[in-house]
Amino acid sequence: MTQWSVGMETTGDTIMKREQIVELADAVATHAGIASGIGNNGYGAKIVVEAHTREEAVEKAMGVFREAAERADLPMWPVTTVEAASEYEIDPEDW
């Protein structure tokens, strides 16, 4: 299995408050996740999953993301951006 870093973002019609994004961050933390969106009309997260393919990684990450958003009591807005990179595609110099 390969580790994948998958980032997802939503777009909606409400400005996200700090407390909402902190709740999302707490919900994705178990997947080495981070959350974003304070002051924006949407929210996002980047999480790490293990999968054999990019498609499988995105599917797993979307499930985690949706569960985390629900746990954080965020609106279920459409996901507008998805990016996935395997541990072999990430250049350590980019860190």
C-alpha cells in the first residue's frame, strides 16, 4: 500500500468561523489531517490515507472528509477541488 496526501475543498454561501474550522481540524486529526477555511466561503482539509491507486485514495479520503464535516456540524457543500499525491510523488524539497 502507498500513502497518499489528499486535499479537498468545498465552496458554499457562508463565511466559515474559526470555531467551525477548529472542529473540522479535530475531526481530521486522526488521519494526519489539517483543515482550512477560516474567513472563507468554504472549508477544506488535507488528509493522509493508504491506498493502492489514486482513485482508491480519493474515494477513501472523501469518506473521511464527509464524516469529519458531519462531525464538525458543517454544511454538506459540494466538493470543488480534489488533489492527490502519493508519497513517491511528493518532492521533499517542497517541504
